[in-house]
Amino acid sequence: MNILIGISWPFANGDLHIGHAASSLPGDVIARYHRLKGNNVLLVSGSDCHGTPIDVKALQEKKSAKEIVDLCHENFSKDFKDLGFSFDLYNRTDDSYHKDFVKEQFNKYYDYGYLYEKKEEQLYCEHCNLFLADRYIIGICPKCGVNIKGDECEKCGSLLEINNVKETKCAICGNPTSIKETKNLYFSLSKFQDSLKNLVNSNKNNWRENAVLFTEKYLKEGIPDRCASRNLNWGIDIPIEGYEDKKVYGWFENVWGYVTASKKYCEQNNLNWENFWKKDRDNKIYLVHAKDNIPFHTIIFPALLLGTKENYKLPDKIVSDEYITIEGEKLSKSKGNYISIRYLLEKFPADAIRYYFLVNDPAKRDFNFTWNDFINSINGELLGKWGNFINRTLLFVNKSFDGSLKDSTIDEEIEEKIKVLFEEVGSNIDNGDVKEGINKIFDFINYANKYFDEKQPWILAKTDINKCNSVLFNCVNIISNVNTLLKPYLPFSCEKVEEYLNNKVTTWEYKTISNILLSKDIKPLYERYDKAKISEEVEILNQNKK
């Protein structure tokens, strides 16, 4: 089977933060699982390199836009790699391959009549001398009356026409906006209303609930046509006569990155990209992202795919997380209430970070990151349960049996539990429910620790050496199989366990290992952190707030 997993593209104007980790890690778990299942997998993403924020940042820092995005892309690539993301291609939207493809699609839409010219009055900042992108407009929601930024209200969930937002100001300088007449090309999203309604109705069991509810809300309100051109200095040129001074709007082109990254990778590796993206090709498409990106993946991207008339398959699985807060407050880069992925990676191993955000994946409700929970989860769960079971078992085998165990019979109850676990966890991951999967694995690790305690191998080593061998044979096989189950989640520490056991994990299946001969160099997988570190980190976070 051909599996395409697309992880949302972070905007290239700052650091990757823990919100990106929380919403993106499920995609890597899904990809790693399907590779172990023997499927053909493409995991793609990239840096979103165009938009007004980059123009603004370039002006503020007296750099070119390319300098800004080059640095961000380099940092993003390193952060994702160090956190263990197994991308087949991590691309960028200022890549010439992507640009050329987007221009081709733009011409098709124009020829098909999906793009039409519209003269309009657009919000403009006289102080900044800039037509304002939606995200650089602050104002009041016309539907519920709260302060908002851009064209989406977080409180009532409405996707708004920016001209309907009240009391608009420039988010860059704070001055009231003025209005200037300009002409733009609009994409006829409204023409796809019925098709998108059919899409969400047929996928209510495949998409996360928040994606279904948000999409149904937008459809009920009626999808408005959306501006596809923009007055920008940095972006993809519009290939239509009369629009040489404008660029393709970011919302229109960045979602095409999933296709261009796939197509580029396949062409470089002699694969057929259509096997991942076209109908009737034995394929499955996952799109993985945070809650605020739902409309771009359930409305805009499917409409763009349908508009090509080229038999594209629409997304099967929408894996959309809820929001993440930090120490009870909204994550905010502008207010300093955020933690970068790089900051965590400099202080903690990647698998400790992966574990915490995967076991707390905000799939159904918002998740509050606290330093107390983070440190305690490493000490009490990752080290205290899994690391402890590995350490106590393998060190005992090395000490009492010189690292070598005679083949024995696997306990029937243990074997059955593990086989069921492979089925259940595999089903969870395949469905995008990665949190349920890892929680089931750790429930079984609790059972394994209890088994070790009840069998008391330290006593059996003195009273019944053969029975002791049998118990430890079971424990080592538990470690081997749990290590397979955890490999999509914790790839770095699982590689260490493979070395300890001299047993490489290559497939997703229950296996009994025989002729056990352990490495002599068994070290703890995880470090225990002093609880004083909790207050230290909270203090650093508070000092960074503005």
C-alpha cells in the first residue's frame, strides 16, 4: 500500500516551538509504523517561505527575505532531524520546483474559470506603506465582538471576510488602517461547496472530531470565494497578464507543497508520484496539523485538488490536534510564553521530548505543558517504568547468566497479551490515534514490571536456576517485542535496546527471539532529573515573558 503523510509546513519567520512538536509528532509515528508494516511511505513537509510577515521581518532586520527564510529553513531542518523526524523530503516553498508547479496550477484555474478579477477596496497602512495581509490586521469580530487578529475568530470559530472585521488597525505599527482600491484575482471556493460537504460527510469516522465540526460549521455558513493574489515583494509571481506586480497568496500555494515535495522526491528516486496522490492507486493520505490549520486542509486544499480536474484523491485521514498552553497560559511567541524545540533539545534527549508530547497528544482537548509534568513523566514513567524494566532485566541476565540464556517456552498469557497489543496499537496508529497506542504499551510495561516482581528471579537464581532462566527468557522477549511496539514512538532509545539485545527491529510483528546473547555494555536508557530543575525552568520561562 502507498502511504502519504503530510505534516503542516511551519512558517519561516521564527523558531519551531513545542506547539509544532505536539501537532507534528503523530505524523512521524504514523510514517515509521507503516514502514515497519512494509508499506511504501512518503513523509513530507517543508518550510512555508512566503508572506507579508517575512517581508516585514526583512525590513525590520535590514536583511533580504531570502536571508530570513534561509536561516529559518536551516534551523527547522536541524530541529526536526534532531527530534527524530524521518522525512523523506523536507522541502521549502521558495524552491523553484514548487514555484513552477504552482504557476502551472494557477494557469489551469484561470483557464477553467475558477479565477476571476475583482476590483476592491483593500486595507492599507499609510505608516508602513503596505497593503495588509489578513494576519497583519487586528480588529473586532463582527459576530461575537471579541478582539481578533486576521480573518479567523478563535472564540467563535468563524472564518471571516477581512473587510467585515470592525475597527481594523495595522498589527505592525498599531495605526488605524485606510482603504485603497486595487484589483485581485479571486478563487471560486464557493463552487466546491457541495463537493466539500460530501467529503466531510463521507469521512466522519476518518477525521478527528474537531476537523469534522469545524468544517461543518464553515460549510453551514457558506464558503466565501477567496483572494488568490497579493501585493507582496517576496513570493511566487502570478503568471497572468496584468498581474505582474502581484504574488500568489500564501494560502493558495503552500498547501500544494505536499504534492510538489512528493512529486520531487519521487522523480529523484524513480518512483511514480501518482501512486500516492491519484485515485484507485491503493493509497492512503494523512494530513497532520494543529487545530488552526483545519480549514486549509479540509476546505481549501481539497477544493484546489478538485479544481485541477486531474483525478486527485482527497485526504483520507485528518489528524488535527487541539491547542497547547504553557503553565496555564496561551502559547504566545510575541509575549515570550513559548518554549522552542531547540531549547528542549539542548537540555533533554529527543526521546524524552517525543514521549511527553505523544503520551499527552492533544487529540481531543487542549493540553497544558508544565515543567512539573514534563520532568515527572521522564522520571516516573519513561525511566521509572520502561527504563527500569530493561535495566533490571538485562543487568540481571549479564550478572547471573553471563549474558546468555537457554531457549525456553514463552508464557502463554504473555504471548497472547503481546499479540493483542500488536493488533490494537497498530490499529490505533493507523487511525491516527497515537496517544491511545503508547498508553496501551505503557499499561503493558506496568504488567511486565509486576511479572518480574512476582516471579522474584533474584531468589530463583539461588533456588531453581532453570526456572530463573525461563522467567528471564520471558522478560527479554517482552523487552524485544515492546521495543518493536515503541520504535515508531522512541526511535533513538529503541536503537540502543536493539544493540543491547543484538536484535534489529525490521517488521511490525510479534517475534520470539532465541539464542539470547546480550551486549556486555548495558547502560541506563534515560537520565533521572533533580526536581529542583522544575523551579529553575519555570523561573527561566517567567523571565522570558514580556
